[in-house]
Amino acid sequence: MQRNKPFCNSPKRINYPILQFIICVKIKSVMTFYKILTLAIVIALNGILYPQSIIAQNDTLRFNNKIKADTTSRIEVIAKYDGSNVLLRWGVNNSETWYDQSFKGYLIERYLIDTLLQLPLLASRDTIVIRSRSAAEFKRNILNCSKEELTVAQCLYGDLDDKIDPVMNFGSKRQDLINKYSLTMLMSDITQEAARSAGLFYKDTGIKAGESYLYRVSAINNPNVIHGVIILKTLKKNLPIPTISNISELEGKINIFWDREYHEEYFSAYFIESSTDNKSFKRLMEIPFVGGESREFSNDVFSHSIKVINYKPIFYRLIGVTPFGELSTSSKSIKAMGRDKTGPQVPEIIDITTNAQNGQYTIKWKKGLEKDISGYNIYKGYRSDGSFEKTNKKIIPPNTTILTQKAKNINEKMYLRLSVIDTAGNEVFSSPKLVAFRDTIAPSAPLNIKASIDSNGIVRLSWDKNKEDDMAGYFIYRANSNNHLYTNILQKPIRINNYIDTVTMKTLTEQVYYKVTAVDHNGHVSQFSESKMVKRPDKIPPMPPSITDYAVSDSSVYINWKPSRSKDVVDHQLFKSENGKAFTLVKKLKIDEIILEKNLKFGNRYTYKIIAIDDAGLISEDIAHISFIVIDKSKVVPAILTKCIIDEKNDLLLEWKPGNNKKTKYLIYIAKDESPFELLKKIDGSLKYSEKIITGGKYQFAIKAEDSKGRKSGFSNVMSIEL
């Protein structure tokens, strides 16, 4: 393979004044004749001025993530001037063309752009041929090859040495080729050496600074592949320094963001480095992060998430990788750490006692179980749903569970809230608790809660009336689960001991839970009553079962079926109609039951259907049915295939039930993927068959029965398995 060989150092300029005139005349002033002639010249160049575009099919090719899907085989080329040389990278848009041209090679042509005419010169093409490195070259240099080069070698030639990690085989040859193609493209994006080994890179040393050049890359011996073209001026452009635009500090995770539009013009991949001292940095990944594959947050940014230990500060910086394998200068480092975002459990005030003589009140609460509790705060307010202010100047120590404070006015109704704070500063509040100096006893919790619901969602609640003399009324609380937070559905207490509520029927939640509290005239609220659950009426019939297959003999029928997928189904029933008469119930079905109906009469038409019934008595749609006429008894009845599994010995196991003759021979047929059925095995009498596992693909199995006279039945039901 030729590599690093410059084009001729003195490109020749064409000296055909008439032709130059025709090509360079501006479009606004040229005559129609010259327009046509110019177009013909360009077409004669076999598309040399084909506009640059980056096109690929579903196979992966990364050139700054601008590849678009296309069914046409194309070569895409990019170029860069490094101050001394022109670096060329190219690729094709599908795996088959890539693999073929890796060995056939590519023809690289260079044209000098005339400064005056701004068109490529048509004479003295400079050409070179590039191919992938041969297997022999890889073997000779295997000890000096990078991991990226060894991956390319594996993709092209398979195992060359035990030092090369094998590329995973994903089953089909097509998928395997796509995987190797994608790996080769990725490795070529990471290092120049990998791209050069893959025959997708060329360094042109025979150029002059300040000139404009046109390069064309063509597929050798493959005229159906559209060539790639690029024009560049040999002006040195330094790589930009990547910039981390933002970070988010989450619990156990840090998200790093950088601008998508700005960076993807220069870089196809990125390394992220970390450091604990902002001096010695290590890369977080061996293979660079391909930012274009991430759409987790926004199309405007690249992002990468990193797992971290909370409150351990780490410095991060970003390095861009060009499609030529060049590394940018690292970005400015940025400091970040994971932070605890999970608050403690909701605190609970156990009791509040008051002393009217000295105006003091004592609060008791449960100590939190969390190890990271920093302390507690007490907040005071004059409305349960109003604003609260903190009463303690310093945070209450974490081991404290009781605290006494003094009220300013014992005649004012006051509410208290307790908050717990963890070491991360997360603060969680209790529900408000009334402080009353005149009456310190709350009512007892309501008893004997009753509830019913009708089909319109009307809920009727009742309970025993409290016996306290100072009762102000009752509050009703509702939740969709007994473990959820109950919500007060009343703005003010009701005085009667019954209530009518309305709930929606359009919800996936079947149950509604209620609790009741009693409240006195001093605002003291009782403990919750026992919860009461009501179940919304079921108005949705279950999903219908299905009949998957059936086989009719001279006097019987086998029926394979699948039950309803609805969770509330309590029964499946089989019905039969004979010669158009009304359906009659045959029997209730078990879930795994294979239906066998006997004593069918020759020439009669039978119709069978299966319905599902849920726990509300609702019946599924009547769509699972079959209809047939019992025909000639002399025909061989197909067997019923009942099992198709991989057993504990990792063998394929088939089992079936006979048709009308237990001594029948059986022919086992197999079909792989979308292929037609082929005879696999013929066996005598047995009702099962076992064989070592067949790997790679989706397989279907069916059985034919054969009687002693050589007459064969039709196919049985079909069962499939994917390996």
C-alpha cells in the first residue's frame, strides 16, 4: 500500500484562454450558449464538482455527526490543513461498500484551483492509491499497534494474534459486518493510525501554503459509488479550546454540559478528565465519548453524566478529538461534587402540653432515624394554612425530642410546625399542630366508619357521632392508597356524622380510601379514624381471549387458545353451536387447558367461541370463535403440537398429541426465519422429539401425521422459538 507519498510538487496550470473564458464568465452576464457549454464540460468531468454533503445509511459513520440516511453508496471526504500538510479523511455510507473498498482501495486526485478563475484546472491530475493495511503488515507490526489499530485489524481480517480482542459476533453475517464497519469508523475517528490502517486517511505533503485545492476520492473498480469531493484553502487554523458551559450537581451524579453547535464543527468525540488536586488529571474513559449520540437533555448541548461520591470535590476538564485523531488543548477545569438531594422523613409531633399559669408549652416529637440529621426547628403561625416563622434562634440539637417554649399571648390560637434538617441542608416540615391553653384535650377519633359507592361514583359515608360536648364537627380525608398522604376534602368541618362524596370513574386506581377526624371548638383535631376502602365499580369489560389454532379430525376437534390478558378475569367459558342453532355452554376452561371436543357428527357445521368474565361479571367481546364442517373420516387427522421449549439440558424438546391413530408416523418440519418449511425428521409412533439446540435465529416447527397406507395429514399447529 502506498502511504505518505506526496502528490507532484508543482501542479500545472492549464493555458487554454477560450476554455478558461467559458468557464469563468459570471452567470449574470453569460449567454445561453456558454451556459450550456460550461455545463457540458462539468458533466464531462464525471461529477468532479459534485457538492460536498455528508451522507450515510443506517450504518454508523461519524464526521461531526452530520451524516444523513441515503440508499446510494457514497464517499464522504473531509480535509484539514495543519500548517505543513493536508490531512484527508473519508468513509463510505454502508458496510458492504466499506469492506469491499478496504481491499480494492481508493483513488485520490488533487486539482489546483486557479486563483483568477476560481475553478479547478482540468489538466495534469495528481493521483495516488490508498488501501487498508494488509494482514501481513498487521502481523509484522502487531507489538507496536495501538488498541484502535488492533480493532481495525480484527474487523478486517479476524483473529491475527491472541493480543487482539475478538469483535463480538451478533448472529447474522449482515449484522456482524455492520458492527465491524461501525467499530472501524469509530476507531478511525479516534486516531490517525487507525484511519491510516483502515485505508481511510492520507497525508498530502506536496502542497503550498495559501493555495486552494480540490480533492476527489473515488472507489477503485466500483463505478457505482459516488465519489467524494472537497475544496480547501491551505490556511492554518488552530483548533479551538473546548468549553464546559454548565454543570449540574445531583445526588451521586454530576452532569457536564458543553455547547453542541459550537463544538461539533471541530470535534467528533471528547475525552473527559478528572483530578482531585486540579493538577494531575486522568481520563474517565479509554474510548472517547461520542457526544452526538446523546440527546438526553437537549439538542443544543452535549452532555455526559458521571457517578460520584457526595461532597467529594472533583475537578473536570474537556478535551476535543477531531475526526483526524487530533487532540485539542484541554478546557479550563471546573470544580463539582455530588450533593445530597433527599430530605429526611417527615417529622411527627407526638404531643403538645400547655400551662396556662406561666404561658409555657412543651412539644414532644419522634427522633428521626437518619444518621445525617443536623437538628430541628420550631415554626409558629396563627393559621394552619397561613405563614409560619421560626421560634428558635439556633438550630435544636439532633438528639433533642422535647422542647419548652413560652407563648406571648395564651388567649391566641396558635399552630406549631416541626422541621428536621439534614447535614446537606434539606429541610422537611411536619403538619401543623394546634396549641390551646384553655382546652388541651382533643376529641376522640370517630368510630365505625361505613362507606358505599354506586355505579356513578357517588360515595356515601357515615360514622358514629362523637360524645364530646364541645364538638365543632368533622373533617373528611381521602386517598387513592392507604399508604399515600390523605387529603382533607372539606374547607370547614361538617356538624353531621354523614357525608356524600363524588369520585371520578375515569382512573386506573380501583380503590378509594377515607378517614375521618373530629374537631372541637378550640380547634383540637382528633386522631384519624380507621381507614375505610371502597372499590370503584368496574365498567370496562375484560380483553377477549383468542383462539390461536385448531385441528379437526373425523369426529373431534383440538382447539389451542390464549386467555384474556385482563388481570381481573375470574372465568373462561367455551360455547358451542351446531348447524346454526343457539350457543350452549360446553364447560369452564382452565388457563393451560388444550380443548378436545369429541363425538362430532359427519357433515354437521360446528361453531365454537370462548369468552372471558371478570370479577364484576362483565363479559368480553365475542371475537374468539371458529367454525368448521366435519368432513371425510378417512383422512388422516393432524397431530396437535403442545410443547416447543429448550429443556434443562439445553436441548430442543417437541411434544404433541395424536390425531385419530396412535400408531401414526410423524414427520417433523422446521423453518428458519422467513424460509419455507423443510422436513427435519420422520419418526415412528413417539409423541415427542428431542435434539441438540439449534443456534442463531427464529425457528418454527410443525408436524404432519402419516398412516399405514402412506396418507399424510395437513400441518399441525405451528409453534416457534427464538434462539
